[in-house]
Amino acid sequence: MNLDKSAWQRVALGDVAEASKEKVDATDGSVTRYVAGEHMDSDDLKIHRWGEVGDGYLGPAFHRRFRAGQVLYGSRRTYLRKVAVADFDGVCANTTFVVQSKDPNRLLPEFLPWIMTSEPFHSFAITESKGSVNPYVNWSDVARYPLDLPTIDEQKRIAEVLWAAERHRRALKRREESVHQVAVRQTDAAMASFDEQVFATGADAFTEVTVGIVVRPAQYYTDSPDGIPALRGLNVLPGSFELTDLVRFRPDAAASLSKSTLREGDVVIVRSGRPGDAAVVTEEVAGANCIDLIIARPSERLDPNFFVRVLNSEFGRSQVGRRSAGTAQQHFNVGALKKMMIPLPDLATQRALVDDLSQMQDAADAVRTATVATEALTKSLVGSVFEAAA
């Protein structure tokens, strides 16, 4: 970045930014979309989901108007790191701060989101949060966040670089999803071609189905690099793993948790949040433990890679959806997996389908690798700009 910080000015965030108090009556027709906490993703500046005003009762807290270009910040459970830039007008609850620059000639609006997505900012907000069950932070607390503010020309240059990286990341995510959807359609076409006589229940397709640690997994945690990795739902993607954010168990504890120790060839399935996402345990992951994931060990009649293709297809997703429980957050359980109908053609047919899809999987993996690299680069750049203020 070739940063020269000699001319940067020490300020508090509240000196250059403010929380908008503009109100709106969500029922008067002036806004059509609302954004709630669940519509904002952790560590993602884009809003991918929203609700339509009128699709249900919003409640009296939804009176804060936001406009395209303003920054939305979730003030509840700040450890979730929910910061997003609106690209449409709408309404949100008063627990979501609508943040804007006080003076664009002093703080560039395009620069503001990067301040609020930096590690020092998140650490400050978490430290300032109050309460234990549902911790929250006030704007007056956030406004005290200290930072070294670049000159306006430097802000422009930095923002251009960071937003270019962000646009590239989003393009890669779209490409990754496109490749995945092609694979899904091909798998669904194969599912439709199978005779119903080849289908069996999950209870007949697996030798064992169990679940990882559910009760108080944190009691086994360690910060030691010698700890045994433990996969969580966020580490399991459709057909692959994301291993950049792992927790670890103490070796002595992991040794006593053999039931949830992963073996090569096992299939791990997400239970909550994104129920049904599944991947085959590889040599790299074997020996790890897992938290709140279903572990399925296929019988000799079922190729694990074939089953993952089935489960991640629309055919499999529809069954997972029907058999998941819960309203606020769905849960996919062991009993539901055992009741699933799974096609069991001969192994040669299963493996032929897997081979046909392998080229697309290789393409998806290459895009995913590029996405992870872009995210790491952006994080590094942001870190070089927003070092913790002394």
C-alpha cells in the first residue's frame, strides 16, 4: 500500500461519523424492504437478503430509515461482526446503527465501511459491549473508537484498492455458485433417471450414523497449536472444507472422544444453520474431531462421494428441508437422515457420475482457492491500514 502515515490525524470515530436518527413509518409505503439482523452475514459487506415490508408484523422497533450507501452495523452480539453497506433504501430496527460520514470532505463515505470492518474496531466494540446473554453496544461507546485518519486523498486511494478487491471477491463467489449450480442440475438429472427400485433408506445405506460433540464443547478447547482440530458447521461446505477458522481440543480430551473422531471416507453433514451441507472426510481431515455435525459411515453399497453429490443436489436438499425441525433455525437430525430415501445403483454407476462431475468440482475448487486468497489479501491490506491505535 506504500502508506505514509505521517500526515494522518488521530480522531475518534464519532468526530467524523454519526448514527443517523432518520425515522420512517414502515407502513406508509415510502419503503418496500426491511433488513433484520438475520439478513446480515458476518464479515460480509454486502446485503444478500432482505424482507418485504408487509410480509409480516415488523414490530415497533423497525422505524430507522436507511439509504443506499449508508453503513448498517448490528449493535447486538457484536462478536458476530455484522457490518454491511446498503445498496438500496429501506427500514431496519433501532438496534441496527445506520452510520454515515459527518463531512465527506473529511471522511470519505466509501472509506467508512473499511474502518468498521477492521479487526481493531471489532475488538473495541466487543470490549465495550454490555450484558452476557445478549450483549450490546451503544453508539456513544462506538463513537469513542480511536483511529488514525488518513488524508482525504489517501482515503480515496486506499478505498479504491479495497473496493477493487471486494468486487473481485464477489465476482469469484458468483462464479463459484454458477459452477456449483451446473453440477447440481447434472446430479438432479441423474436422480430423475434412476428407477425407484434402487432407492433405500439412510438406515440401510450406512453402517453407523452419529453426531459430534453437542454439550459444552468449549470445555475441551485449547489455544495450543498442538490441539486436535475440531470441525464446526462453518468449516463444512458443499463438497469441501474451509479450514482457516478451526477450534482445537486438548489432546487428552480428544483421545476420550473417539465416537466423534473422523475417519477417512466418513461423510460429515451440517445439522444447524445450513442443514444438509456435506463433505467427505479426506486424509487431511481424518483424525479431527467435530462439533454438532452428523457423522455418517457409508456401507459397502454406497460411495461416499456419490452420497455427498446426492445430498448437495436439489433432490437431496428438498428431503433435508422436509425433514428438518425448527422455525427460527432449522436442525437436521440423525433420525431424519436415517429416513431419507437414497438412490443405491451399483457402485460402477455411482462412481461414473462422480467422475463426470469431477471436472466441475476441480473448477469450483480453483475458484474457491482464488476466493480465499482474495479474502486473505483484503484482510492483510485492511490490517496494514487500521493498526490498533495506541
